[in-house]
Amino acid sequence: MTDLPIHEVLPDLVDALARSNRAVLIAPPGAGKTTAVAPALLSQTWCDGIIILLSPRRVAARAAAERIAELLGEDAGGRAGYLTRLDSRRSPATRILVVTEAIFVSKILSDAELSGVSAVLFDEAHERHLDSELGLALARECQQVLRPDLRILVMSATIDGMRFAALLGNNAGSAPLIESAGRAHPLAIRWLGAHPELRLEDSVATAVVTAWREGPGDILVFLPGVREIERTAERLAERLPQAVVLPLHGQVEPSAQRAAIRRDPAGRRRIVLATSIAETSLTLDGVTIVVDAGLSRRAEFDAAAGVTRLVTHRASRASSDQRAGRAARQGPGTAYRLWEKASHAGRPAFDPPEIETSDLAPLVLALAQWGSGDPAELTWLDPPPQAMVGVARSELAGIGALDNDGRITTHGRAMAQLPMEPAVAHMLLFAARHGVSETGARLALLLQERGLGSRDVDLAHRLDRWDRDRSRRAEESRKLAARWSKSAALISPPANGTREPPLAVLLAEAFPGRIARRRRAGGEEWLAASGRAYRLDPAEVPGQADWLVIADAQGQANGARITAAIALDEGDISVWLQHRVIVRHQLRWRDESETVEPVRERLLGAISLSRGFDPDADRDAIAAMLLDNFARRGLAALPLSEASQAFLARAKFAGVEALSDEGLIASAQDWLGPLIEDERSLRAIPQSRLHQALLDRLDWNERQALDRLAPPEFVSPAGTRHPIDYAGEGGPAVEVRVQALFGLDSHPTFGEPPRPLLLRLTSPAGRPLQSTRDLPGFWRGTWRDVQRDMKGRYPRHRWPDEPWREDPSLKTRNAFERSRGN
């Protein structure tokens, strides 16, 4: 077959690779690049080894190898073979090996020189898959450092090829760029509009019925996922019973995938329901009509939750164009779009590259194995985001794959030998070390192969159904699990006398942050050790358990829906997961009681296993919290007696820095610290001890100075003693009965220099009469009014006209006279 557009540029491409060890080919879908380029390179003098052709998906890899073999007049496994996770066809005669991108990454990590490989062809590079870009970065470094004879060809269906050419360039400029024209068959676009009032499968089924009636040819329908495919198939079975409806996605058996790709042998008209798997890397024979739901489901890593979620988006304009082009690959075609033409420009131009949205733990571990801890040391079309690299490093360090300096550990190298995500590889090695590598391998495969063993939430049920499934996919999966089990047992042999961990414990070893406990009796809400909230229909709770280990969840991180889990026995936490339980000693401040509460709490991540009073609380920490409370609240935090309050007021008046709020706070460790050694509340300090501690802040000389500057009491002419109030609004004051001041014709003073004392004069009953700082003026002024009033109220007491001439006494008139001998 020599009429494909790619054949027009093959001589230029062959010549470019003869002169240079790298090149970029831009060729639209249908040009024939996937099947025609590799065979054209086999006869080149530099090509004495195999050609590795990278394919983005297993379905495409198998289809490409089978088509190349057919063009060579052979069966797959001869000169053209393929290698995927669950299926392979190759032999010693194989010269063109089609592999998935992840398998190529594993190969180059295990053989950095790519021994026996003459060329690596990166097909559909515009899809920007993480493994493709990692593989390209590693192959480019291999070429620059070890294998200058290695040819690298990047094949893209879009103008991204120009960026790839610049990426592969050197000091002499960009890599050679060859561009192939596409086959220009007429393509009509029908805009059916969106119907949000309908379920997606109903809207799509209606569009398919319309397309079926309006034109001939097979129909390719693009849907976001497997469930939508199944529901749409149910609708079409009712509305178009005569149609052959075929699903096409990664979980379909190889034979069924071949049926979806090829024309019906009996000539019947087909409807192929596909995910984005059919966008660019496959040619579906006989398709003339495309029905596009306009949605795309991508795996996106939620760094906060540590979960990769499937998120449904509007398909990009580039993706929509690729899908529509499927209808016009072999002749005129029509594409039906389930959205409005006016809204098309508002769709994103391209899908984001996976390097920006994926969990980068596999990439970071691969680079550490490669010997490059810093992704910046390699060349990328778009470098990995530093924040996501940091998250990946933390994740890998947490399972012992990287050391504190980011270098790969022995355990990390062991993990890297297994073809799976790092966390799952860590789990499988743990299982092997405990003698259950077979169970661990089956669980590992179940985690990475969607739909295997059904879609039951309970992974234990899935394993059981997988065991009983006799389909080819199930059989091939069991064989792969057996190979993984054998590899893991060789890497991590069982230890003597080890116990067999339960299935949930194996899963917890992979995802400790996803150990979850039921929040309420209903079972709908769950809290994971990571601190994230999850939801689950109570009817789907495995074994109605109180604990789960979550394998997968979909939806927003806060309240994501659990889609796969295993019940965890609470007793297994203490037996198998005790190393993940931490004991936290915490001090809490209780405002209502002004008390430090020591709490001892056992935690499994964010899940509290138990909580209670901590008898072994750190006394120094308690004291520090009490001192901090004193620093914030000052003297108001202390149980001061009246004597202490008076003492501090005198010191404040006298300006004694050591007894000021600031001075006491600054020196609290020295004077308050010893008082709280055995206390949890400042209020519990005995007032007598607190008062003595305050007194001890001054030595004998300082106390004498304080007594001079701010004497504690006033002694009246009558000999009575009255404490001086230094905290009142009017300044230092003393409350005294007016009779105690008889005979005094000068105002009392205190301190140095002397200053008048505010006198709060009272009646014999202690009721206020008047306040004054001028006693002589009071005697000769308002005393007359007071005298008249007091004579009426207290006639038994003395109320002289000239009190400054009287002897002071608190006695009644008769008692006073008797004491004078009258």
C-alpha cells in the first residue's frame, strides 16, 4: 500500500535520519506514519538492531503491530511484534517492536545504553503523556552521553512538532523537521447542541439514531468513560436492535478490540462506542460518521488528598478536531457534535500535558534511579512543576524509596525493578517479605487494571470474582500477577517465621494516608488518616466495617466518593500498623477554669484512636504555658490577696521597676517559676506564697526605701492606724474618722519630698463626710456645716467649734470626759 500521504515524505525522512541522529515528523491522523515509517527504516545501513515504536495505549500498540505485520505479509510476532503489560507477540526475528510508553521507560532504566536498539520512534507525541515525555528525556540523554548512533524520531499530529524540533536541537539548531500532508476527504460538521435536561446516554443515543438514519457507514461514538459506554449501549439495544454495537476501551478483551477496529466480516453496519482511546492512534476501518459527546475524562492527581482522580472536562478544540477527523480518514464523513457552534471557541485549545496534572512519584523515582535527582538536569518540553516534584519526593521518602538527600535507596531500587507505581511496588515487596507475594501481586494488578473483577467497591469481592473469571483478559492478568509475584519474591525473600498480613494491611502499606474510620453510625461519612473526608453509600460499605483502607476515590477531595476499598479489622491496627500510630502529648488551655489540661492522644494520622488525661505531661511545658499566660494577661492572671495588691500599688506609686507589670513579667521565670512547679493553674498558687514571693523581690534596703517613699499606713493623732490606698483615682488616700484628727492644724503629708495625703473623712459610723487635701481649710470652712449635721445624727459624740484645738479621740463625749478625770 503506497498511496498514503506519508509515502511522499518518506525519502526526506529517511535521508534526514541518515544525516542526523534525530528528527521530527509532523503528520496528521490518517497520513500513515504509525505503520509506514518503521518498515521504511529497516533497510538503512545504520539500522542493524531493532526499532522500538512507542504507542500511547495497549490497544493501539497491538493494532499497530498487527497492521505493520500485515503490510510485511506476516503475522504479528515475526519482524513486527508488540509488548504490552498483558499481552505480547515477539520472537528472535522481531525487528520492529511496538511497546507502550511505560514499558519503554522500564527498559531504558534497566538498560541505559539501549543495547541492540537502533532507533526509538515516539508516536503520537502530541498527546503529551507523562511516560512518553519521560522516555524522551531519558532517550535524549542516552543519545548525548552513551549512544550518539541512536536515532530518535518524534512523530506528532500537530504543530507541537515544531517545539519538539527545538527540544531535540543542539548548538547547530533545531532537529530536522519533516511535514506530511493529510488526506483531504470532505468533512461535514453537524452541531446538535447540548441537552442538559437529558442524561448523557439518552442524548448520545438520540444523536446516534439521527446519524444512523441520515447517512451510511459505520459510526464511531466518543464518550468519556466505560459506564457511559455501557449505558449508551443499553439505550441503543432498545432503539437500534439491528445495529452491531461494540465497545472500545482499555478493559475490552483483545478479540473484542480487534472487532471494533476492523469492518464487520458479515458486512453489517457497526456502532463503536469508544473513549478517547480512539482519537488519534487508531484507524477504525469503515467509519464515516463520528458522534462526539464533547467530553473527556482525564486522570488528575490531587496532591492534597494524595489520590489520582478521574475528572470529566469539556474536550479541547484540538481533541474535538482529532475526533471529527476519524470520520474522514477513508472518505467523506460527517461529525455530529453535542454542543453549540457558538460555544466551541470557548473550549480550551489543547488538553494540558500530563506532566502538569499527574502524580510525579513514578517520574521522580525513575530519575533517581537514572542518577538525576533534579529534573532540571534533563531536557523537557515543559519541565515538571517544582511543587509537584516536592510532593513526590515526600511521598517517596515516606515509603523509604529516597533518603534525606533525595537519592534512591536500596529499597527504592528494589521498587524500581517492579513495573508499577511506587506505592504499589512498596506494598508488593512488603507482601513478599511476609510470604504473601502472590496475594500482593494480585492486589497490585487489581489496583492498576480498571474493571478487572468487576467494579464492586469491595476489593476482596473483586479478587474473588477475578479468580472465577475465565475470560482471556482475566487469564492473562493472572499470569502477569504470577510473574510479578515471582519477581517480588526474588527481590524480597520471605523472612523466617513471618506472619501473613491480611489483605487490608497490604493495601494500608501502599496507602497509609487512606486508612479511614467511619465518622457516624450510618457509614456515609469517613475520615482518612490523611485528614481528608470521604463519602460512601452505606449499602456499599465492605462488610459493614467501621474501618476501611481506601484504594480509589473519585470527586472533589473534600467528600470524594469511595470507589474501591477493603474492610480493616480494628485489631489489626495494633498488630500490623502500630508503627504508624503516634502518641501525642498535648497541652490545652481551658479558659473557663484558667487551667492547663495535659492530654495524651494516640493518633493514626488524623484519626484519634484514644484520648485522656496525661499523667506524664512535661512539667516544664506546663510551666511554660502558665508563664505565657501570665505574660499575656499580667497581674490579672494571679490570685493576689488584698495585701499583695496594696504592696504592688505602693511599689507602682514609688516607681519600683522590679515590681512593675513589665518587670514582673520579664523576671517571671525567677520568682513565679518556683511557685508553679507542681501546678496546672496560676489560680492554684497559695496567696501567702505569692505574697512572700513578691516581697522577696526587694531586699531590706529596698523595702526601707519603699516605706519612706510610699509608707503603708497613716497613724492618726488619736493613735489609730489606717492603710494608705495607693490605687484610688484621686491618688494616695486614707480613710479616717474625723475625731481622730482633732487637734491637728496642719495637713498630713507622706513621702520624699513630702506631699499632701488625701483624707477621706468619715462619721462615727464610717459614712463619708468629705475628702480634703487642706485640713486647716476644712476646719475653718465647711466644718460648720458638718458640725451641725453630726450633732443631730450623733449627739453623744464631741463636735467642737474649733476642732484643731481639741484632743483627738474616738470616744463619746462622756467617755472622753471620764478619761480626762472630769
